[in-house]
Amino acid sequence: MNSNREDYLQAIYRLSQEKGYTNNKNIAEFLGISKASVSEMVRKLIEDGMIDLNGTKILLTEEGNIRAQDLLSDHRLWEYFLCNILGMDSEKIHEQADLLEHVTGDELRESLNRFLNYPTKSPKGKTIYKNIEE
């Protein structure tokens, strides 16, 4: 999955937290893009099995929900590293973590987690889902 699709998936996840779904208009506003662009990506994410469409409601599939949480976990893990290990300003870490989350494979994630002792919260207090015991 490319970084553009991953960004959409994260946006859908974040926007769906309150109601369990979102729509093209909300995604377009959140990402600052046209509804036509959203419609095209929605089609691709449906083909990928990441989302379902129920009328105008866009819902994450189980696979889409897991993938979105994995991406958010990687993002928050990098925020933790950048802030707590490298001492970067908390206002600047989001942009850098956004770049790094897209290139984080399983081996790198595991090594980073071992190095950081499996943190469960980002510097902003957000959950690192992959490190929460179920």
C-alpha cells in the first residue's frame, strides 16, 4: 500500500472514531482535497478490502481498522523516539513521524520497540495500539 492510500486510511480512521463512519465531504475537508479525489481513492480502498461503502457512509473493514491502527502506532512510536530520545521539539515531531511511518517495516518496528522498551503512549498521550496487551 502506498503512502497516499495510507494517509487516506488514517484520515478515515480518525474521522470515524465518533460515529463509526465518515463520508467523502469530511475526508475532503480533513485532507484539504477535492471530493472527486476522495471518490477515486475510496474506490481503490474498497478494491483493497480496507473500507466498505453503505450509501454515503464510509466504514473501515476489520482489515482496514487493523491497518489504520498499525499506521497510527508506527507514527506514535516515531513521535516517542523523536521527542524522548532525539529531543526534538514536540511541535515538529508530527511532520517527521508522518514521513517515517510509511517506511517502517516489521523488523524496524520491533527493533525500535525493543530500544524504547515498548512504550504504550506517544508524547501527546495517544495510544500506541501495537504495544497494548490484549
